[in-house]
Amino acid sequence: MGIGLSRLTGVLAIGLALLRLGRLLEPSVEGAPWPLVLVGATVLGALITWALRSVGASLGATIAVHALTIALLASRILAPGTLIAGLLPGPAAIAEIRTQLGIAAELIRFGAAPVLPVAGLLAVLALLFWVLGSLSATGRPLLSTMPALVVYLQFATLDRRPPGSGWIAAFVVVAAAALVSLTPATTASVGRARGRDGELLARRSPSVLVTSITAAALVGLTASAALAAFIPESGLLSWRTQSGIGSGLYGSGSFNLFVGLQQSLVDLSDEPMFYARLSESAPTDRGIYWKLITLDTFDGQYWRPSQQTFAKGGEPRWENPEWQFQGPTTRIAATVRIAGLKGQYLPTLYSPIGLSSDEALISESFRVREDGSVAVDLQAIDNWTYQIDADMPIPDVDSLATRNGELSPIFAEANAAGVVRVSPSEAPVSERPESISTYLTLPEGVAQEVRELARVVTSGATTGFERALLLEAFFRDPEIFTYSTDVDTGHTTLDLEEWLTDGASRNYRTGYCEQFATAMGVMARTLGIPSRVVLGFTPGQPETQEDGSEVIVVRERNAHAWVELWMDGQGWVRFDPTPRSDGINPSTTNSEIGADLRRYIPESDGVAGQGAGATQSALPDRIDEGEELPDTGAGLGEGAAGDFPIPLGWIAGVLALAAAIPIYKLIRRKRRLARISRGEVDVAWNEIIDRLSDLGAGIDPAHTPIEIARSESHDLLPLAHLYSAAAYGGQRSVDCLDEFKRAEDGLRRRYEGRRWRTSYVKIDSLRR
């Protein structure tokens, strides 16, 4: 049973690692899907190991066969078009293999998940899973399971997205099964007799195994929650270059694909990330932001990119037509030269419609996501140069300020005061695409206080555009929020509710772009406004070159996160809620409107007009009955059923664990008594041996049942004689109930002070 369990656990551990890897890799863009390649490598490694063990091959021969087959597999993955006869690598193939492995090494060190499964990375992973498959076929519990669990933990370290309790529970269960499979087989012979064939009589029970694994899972889950705050976010071994927004904000010029209320921060430097020259058609009166990728899914802690499809080389489309800006645009072009930027995503302008480059690694490998983001199959390299053509949105303020053929109330007030110049627009408003509804989804558990604050801040607004402008002005107000990179570091995310509403919380309303983009994106969705967070760069600084030409220098300190909100009839409009004092990130309020509209909210009853000063004290305790918030799509629960604070969870876990063991033993005893009454003497003797083990009696594995009975209590002798006679005489059914009760009475008298131990101590998970 031990070998079978270890092999099963090995398969489960490999499967768990493969599933976690799915959170680190994008889908394959060409060739066989990467999961199929890795599963094939695992199976081949296991089959070859099994076959070589079957014929008794030596260790040297085993290693040689594996090395040869792995080399052939890697060559097919890395350089399929340069192999001699489609099989053997020549000089050209070796050069290509070295190039691809170099790319993989850089990607492993700097890559920010999810990454594209480029050939070099796929080959490295195929080798890894080949080894795991080979080890799982050895039949040795330690080799079958532990390496795969270690690989899973490393994948979990690289995966910055919150795992959820399901991942933790799955790992704990597999790890518990692995530990059970490592139990020494010799302990199963304690106090056992053998049959005529010399084999031990059966006494194993799968039900006890399940109970042991369940108990270990409960302990593991509570322990992992307790120890999480003490483990560094990047793990205990620092072997990768720390980078990304997730914990090292834009460190090393590489970018992670997650934005959240993260506290760990690396100061941004003046190192140039890239240089750019803009075409003359580029507007000079508005900031030219540079986009890397959009994050459209909020999971309660982080914004992350959804699994969108890629189109190779911009064909057959660029940005998803339904998501393209529907209002007026300006065609602009830029020539970009990479400097210190690392990562697979290239800086682009708004909605790209064309990309060209003399660099074959760009022109032959770039991919386009549905959101218009452009990625390549490897990290950006210094001095890469490419040309990008894009359509820059020019929001039609007249149209956005119009409601039912008239100016919306706030714009009407501002227009009457002469601070804005807008006129009602007669342009028809197009229907919102159905796919945009996914940008309203929020997870269960977004606090009611956050929803209420959003409503208070935007009270008096009647259109999505007015609400968006009031939200942006709220976050940009230096009397309410403070921009600072000097925040306390930590391993966990800030709580959005506390950060926004609790004046006593750490870093209350103080932070940098991640906090502000996260908060505004979530609050917009609670108001029924589709939102997404964008990673990229603020406009950069124009500098005059020696030849008199002007070039834009975008530095690491320009790295930024902002928000795009969907405005019906127009499309995605940029809003920047971060209140930086250096003016590096122009707001939509200033660039498009030119005035803080909070001053022109029409007076009315209720909470209207409080947008400018919506603080914790201004928040109502609850929403009045019958008053509804806008429909924001799926997932707007007030909290998952059964959610409770960690201390209460600890108590529940401990109580469940405390009750599980005695309940199980009670059920086991009733089952055994029923079998003992039917004359199963081996079950009776097993129950006595388990009692002795629970009571802490030292039992010599070499002793026979009669010797054990003589050393413990003479009341055990009648049952020991019956068990020995049945075992060696070939009988399995003997009337033994009286002898069993006498043995129990003898143990009760001998161990009167230790009886409590039998409820909790030492479950033998293999006996029955």
C-alpha cells in the first residue's frame, strides 16, 4: 500500500504543480499547447524509468538513456527547423538552442507572470517535468512526491496573485498524503502474527488514512494562516531579480502585471527606460501617456489582466473593435528606442493600429492582445527600435456633458458660471457593447463602506462622466489624500476599506499610484461605471539633442498606473487619480475640463454637495432601506457566506480537529465491536494493540502476542492464545467476545490514570 500511495501522491503533486504553472504562463500562440508538451514529457520520463527498472538497467545506463532522449526532445522544441534530417542538431541548431536558452534564462530571472511560453522556457519546463515524471516512477515515496511539492512551492512564490483557500487546501492534502506514504512499513508488524504463508494478516483501513490526511489538512491550513505574515513575499531564497509592481514597484525596469494596495516599494530612479520621437500630428496640449497593458479583473486584492487572446503580427485585428474609442481620434506616430526597460510588453500609444521594426525579433514575434497591448516572445533588449502608429482619443466633452438633449446639471452650473465652455450635443449615443459588462464585475466582500463612500463622493452627479470627474477630483485633492512613496513596508495588501475610511489605519489615504488606481477603479464599478487599470508611463520629458531635434525621455520614475472608465457613446477615457505634486501626471479634470466641478454641484436635499469633503465623519452608518445602488453586474455580494475573522477561524479549526479524533475512534470501536461479536479474533487483538499504543505502552515489535500479553497483563493471555491459535491454525472466526472484554478490563485497571490518552493520542492510520 505504501508504494501505491506514494505513486498516487506523486501524480497528484505533479498535477498540482502543472495547474499552478497555468497561472504563470499565457496560452501557446503557435505549435502544440504547452500543457500537452509538459504532460507528454512527464509521461515519457516515467515510462522510460519504469522500463529501465524492469530490465534491471544500471544507474549509469539509466542516466545515459534519459540524457539522450531529453536532448532529442529539447532539440525538437528549441530548433525544429534547423535539425539534420529533422532529428539531429547541427551547428545551426546548437547556435539557435543557445540563443533560446539564453532568452529563457533572462525570462526566468526578470519575467513577470503571466509570460508567453517561448521555446526556451518551454524546453526548460519540459526537462523539469521529465525529471519529476522519472522520479515518480521509482516507487520511493521521498523521490516520488517531495521534488514535485518543492516545484509547486516555487511556482506559488512566482505567482503573485492571491491563491485562495482552495490552493492551500489542495497543497496541504497532497503534502499530508505524502507524509503518510513515508510512514515506515516496519511499524505495521507490531504485535502481529503471520499466517501459514508467512505473510502478516491484513489490518489496514483506508478510512483511517482519510482521517489522518483531513486532520493534517486542518492543522496545515491554520498554521499557514498563522505563519503567512512571517514569511517574505518572495520566499526565503533570493535567486530571482526582484521586480514588478506587485512588491518591488517597477524595480530593475521590469513590470509585474498586478496592481493592488501593496506596501512594499522600491524607489524609482532617473534611469531612462526608452526614448521616443512623436509625429507632428501629436497634440501638444494634452499629455501623451504610454501604455504597457490593461488590468481588467479585480479579485479583492489585486487588479490583474484577464486571459485575453493574442493575434500574431496584428492580424487579423488589433484592438478588439468593440473596445475601440467610438468618438473622435487623432492619428499619431512614434519611433521608440528601448533603453533600460525589461519585460515582454512594449510601450505603445493608446489604440495601436500598426507596428514595424527592422529588428526581426520584434517584427517576427510581436503579438497583440485584445486590449491593444503589444508583447514579444522575449524580454526587450537595449537599443531595440520600432515604429508605432496609433489612434489617440479626443473625448467629445460636449457629448459627454449632455443628458437627454441638455447639459447635465453640474455642467449646466459650471457653464453658467463661465468656468467651462460646453454646448449640448445632438450626436446620438451608441449602445454599450455587451462585452463591456465584464468590466463591472466585483468579487464578493467589497465593503459597504467603500460603496457608500463612492455614492457620497459623487452625490449630485447624474451621468457617468460627472461621477468620473468627481471621483478623480476627490482623489486629487491634497487636503484629502497624500501622495507619498514613504509608506510602511509589509507583506500583505492594505485593506481598501480601512485605507479609505479609517483614520486610525496605517497609511490612511496616503500612498502612490497603485493605491489610487486600485481604489478609483473599484469605486467606479460600484457606481455602475465599467473600469480598468492601465500600467505604463506618464508623458516623459522632452529634451533637445545635439542636432537640435527633440526627443522624449521616459524614465523609471515615469512608471505609473492610472484608470480608464468606459463612457457610453465615446469609449475608454483616461482618468488619473494620483495626487502627485510634481505635475508629471496631468488629470482629465484639468486637461479636458479646466475646472474642479465639485464646486458646481447643484444644491439639493440629502448628502448632495458633500463630494469635496467626503471624509469618514460624513459617511452614513448605512444605506436607507429601499435605496438602491446602480447595478454593477455579477459578483456584488456583501461578503461571502461564512466569512469570518482569522481568530474565529482558528477556533473553529481547532474545535473541529479536537472533535474529529475521538469521534473517529468511537466509530472505529463500534465497527470493531460488531466484527468481534461475529468472531473476528484478529480484529479483537488489533483493538487491544491500538489501546496499548494510545496508552503509551512500549511494545517490542519482535514479541509474539503471548509475550506481549505476559509483559502487560495476564488478563490479555486468553485473547492472545485465541489469536495465535486462529492465526497459525488457519481459523479466522472464533468466539472471543468474553476474552476481549476481560482484556479491556485488565488494561482499564492497569492504566487507570492514562485513560484520557486513548481519545487523542496516536491514531494508527493503517489498522482496522
